[in-house]
Amino acid sequence: MALDQGNHLSRLVVRIAIAGVAVGIVVILAATAIVNGFQQSIPAKFTGFWGHIQVSRLEISQSFEQQPFAIRSDMLDSIQALPEVDWVAPYATKAGIIRTEESFEGVVLKGIDASYDQSFLASCLVAGRLPDFATGDNSNEILLPESVLKRLKLKLGDKIQFYFIQDPPRLRLFTVVGVYKLGIEGEFSKPFVISDLRHIQRLNNWEPDECGSLEVHLLPKAALQNTAYKISDMVDLNLEAYTIEELYPNLFSWLNLFDLNKQVLMVIMLLVAGINMISALLILILERTQTIGLFKAFGMQNRDIRRLFLLTGTYIAGVGMLIGNGLALLLYWLQKRFELITLDESNYYVSAVPLEISAIELIVLNVATLSVCVLLLVLPSLAIARIKPVEAIRFD
């Protein structure tokens, strides 16, 4: 009825309706994939570098000079024993100044030990290798941010001086063995240099079993806030567990706004696709008025005729969705494989538009789109009941 080779208006309208549904499903799937990509890839960088949960002293100050606490093995074991926890390790931070012959820059040392899982740092490595902190004495090897390396015109293997403003002032000599890039440095007030935890312990006159914080990494799909509550109950009374969302509230508020944008865009595209389908069905009914009159004259009920046109509309929507899904999946693969659409990493924290969508989301979105289109088609199909057989057969 809709796709025959006759020269009538319905062919053009049906094609427009198919194109409208195809474009709508492409935009809906793209919006979902982009929002998911941002909401997964950006937090993954923060949790990879800082962990999902940090355990530190209860204090108001946001200084990089942390208050120490003892690294008790029973406390670490109890946290590690939680089913949601992947691994936990101590660390400490300390502000310092890198000085070269031509310039200087303020940085923060993040001291870690041999128990720290450096797999995420390895994924961010752009040159050199990871420092080795498993030696018997303090390791002078450091991992330097790429931005600092370029600004200070340093290179791998350079020995650089670090000054620490304290009483008395301290000087340490470190060797650059690796360079990393996170892409989220804009959220940090100072760039972070990865070093040996034992240097910070000695600079601060701490005991060998003291640290500034515990970094807790969770398994995928673990309940973040509930796990933080559990850890808070396990640690000493002067310690508290802070989630990454509490440490960077502005970032996660910005990411949550994406959900609203996605929902608004989905509603708009569903309305556009639905209006196209309504227009197409109305024109089909108008062009087939005589046919409808003949059906009624032969005794066919209104509900059966409506069902016939609803099936035709569902077929049109299905063709559009099939085309839209194919195009969307092709674009998804091209972006994942070749990163065709790039971004300014300093502003968006990623170098290319990230895309993530699951098979369940794909099915749910398609079922929802088809359901909305079919429901909207019920409205124009009601016009069939107003058509009278005698007038319809004479209609031209």
C-alpha cells in the first residue's frame, strides 16, 4: 500500500518518514553513547589516579601537607577483605619546587610504595618507564607529567633539583625515568610528580609505618557510597573515608547535567520521528480513502482497518529504525576505531569523543522508540472511523 511503484504523494512522504525515524534513532543512540562515554571515561581517569575512596585524617584544611597516621596491617587487611575492594595502598603528598637553570615550577609529590598498583599509570605512560620503588633504600626515580617536562624543557634521564620549603629547607635530587599524561591536569591546582613514599616520610620526619592517606580502588559496579560507609566504620575514629565524588563535586555535577541534555534530546527526536509518522499515515489514509470505503462496504470493521494501517505504519517505522541502527553502529565503530572526532583535552579531559553503549541499552532504546511511534500512530488511525463507505467510494 505504501511502497508500490505508483506515482503518488505517499511514496515521497513515506520515504521522508523513514528518513525521519532513521535520523531520530541515530541521534538518540549517539546522544546515549556520548553521554555514557563522558560519564565513564572521565571518572575513570580520576579514580585511576586517586582511587574511588580515600581514607585520611579528619581535617578542614585542604593543604598538600597531610597529617600522618599509622598504616596498621589489620586495618588494611579488613579493607582489602571487603568484596567490593580491588586493592588498597598508602600514599602521601608534599608540595615542592622544581628548579632548573632557566626556570622553576611548583609541583606536588605523590609518594607511593611497592604495594601500589601502577597499572593505570602504565596506561598513561607516554615515554620512558615506571619508577621502581621495590628497592631496599629510597628510590630517586620519579614519573613526571608531560606538561611539566615540556615547560621546563627537560628530558628522560635528567637529574633535577626539588626544593621543599620547610624549617629547615630541604633539597632532593631526583631522576626522570618516565613521563605520563592524564588529560585531567586542569582539575589539579598543581601538577603531580610520582615519587617514592619514603622520601616524603623522611622529609616530614614521619615513622616508616606512617602515611598521609589510603587509596582504595573498587571493583566495577561496586556501590561507591555504601562501601565508603563500611570503610569509615572499620578505620580509627580520627580517620574518615571520602569518595571521589566528594573530593571533586563540581566535576561530577557537570557530568550529571549530561543526563538532562540526553533526555531533552531524546524527547525532541522522538517527537520529530512521531510527527513524521503521523503525517505519513494521514496521507496514506487520505490517498486510500476509496480503498477504505470498499473495505467497509464489504463488511470490514473499523478496528480491523485501523490495525491494517497501524501495521503499515509499524513497518515504515521498522525500516527507518533498521537503517538508523545500521548507520549508528557504523559511526560508533568508526569513532571507536579511528577517533575521527577529536576534542581539546585541556577542556574536555579526553582527546576524542568517547562512545559507550551496551547491548541492553541498544535494545531498550529501540523498543522504546518503536513503542512511541506506534502509540502516536493510534491518533491518525482514529480518522478511519469517520469515513463513510458511500462518500469514500465517490472520493477523488
